[in-house]
Amino acid sequence: MDYRNADGSLSEMCGNGIRVFARHLVEEGLVPADEPLRIGTRAGVRTVTHDGDVWTVDMGVARILGETKIGVADASWPAVHVDLGNPHAVVFVDDLAEAGPLTQEPTYDEGLFPERVNVEFVVRRGPDHVAMRVHERGSGETRSCGTGACAAAVAAAGDGPGSWRVDVPGGTLTVSRDDAGHVFLTGPAVIVAEGTTEL
């Protein structure tokens, strides 16, 4: 699966997009409906399973790579650098409105993120519950980001297994991590439009 951002640039991985892609393959009868589906991405092979309309992706092992700094207009915050096959900077704030309208790309360390970075603004709602807004590289603010939800949960939790609820403007996702460090993203997969193209 290749995923393109709104500006045409390539992304290594899309946690929401891969669930929709898997559902499309199942509904078109291109793959067995009752077997795990292994999908190659630019971030590596990801395995997708489903239980009815709930789809889960093994996102691999997330890596926390230290701290960085993110800026919006005149404000700046420390951020946690998380790698999920694509780059994330997770900023913890007291209120999601602190990020402003997010109509412009946040500023970041271009030496650290030469391919740009997805920026998550995160509020802690409870020990296993966060809410976030995201500015995705090449797309701007979006209503959800699957890899971003995973990055937010991992940054909030630190090490160890567990399960977290992540609220995004488009709905709610569940992120879990097993004893081996694998991160799993669970949520719906809704196909809202279909089309054809000539190559």
C-alpha cells in the first residue's frame, strides 16, 4: 500500500488508511474475510485483522527517540519524538485550543525531521485516556491520524503494556501495546466514496 498526502507527497504509513484498504480488499472478495491480512507498506509489513466492523492493525514497535521542540505562531512547546515508521512530535498541552487554528504547518527542527513531521497536540483525560488534534505533514489539520493516535498513547504511557482510549475530532480509537512492545490500533473502517481511474 502506498499512501499519498493531500499535497501528493508519499507517507510511509497510514494507520487509518490501511484499515480502510483492508476492508476494501475484503468487501471486493480479493482476500479471505476470515484470515489475518499482511499488507506491505513503506514502513514494513503490517497485519490487519477484524471482528465485524472493528479493525485492528499491528503497527509494529514504536520508538521514543527523545525530545524536540514544536512552535505555532509565537508559542512553542517541548515535544516527544516518536517513530512509528513515520515521524511524530507529540506535544502535551492543557487545552487543545492552545494549538490555535493549525492552518499553517508548525515549526520544527528540520535537521531532525528532513521529511517533515506529523505533530500531535495532546491533552490527558485520565490515566488511560487522551484527546488530540493533529497537523499531518502534507495535509494540514485532519480529523484523525492513526499513527498519530499511537504516538500520542505511547508518549503518554512511556514503557510497558496497556490499552488507551484516544479521542480525535473524527471519533475514538483504541491503542494497545503488548509485552513484546508491539502497538495495536483498533477502530472502525468506513468507506465514504468509491471511484475508478485510468492508468
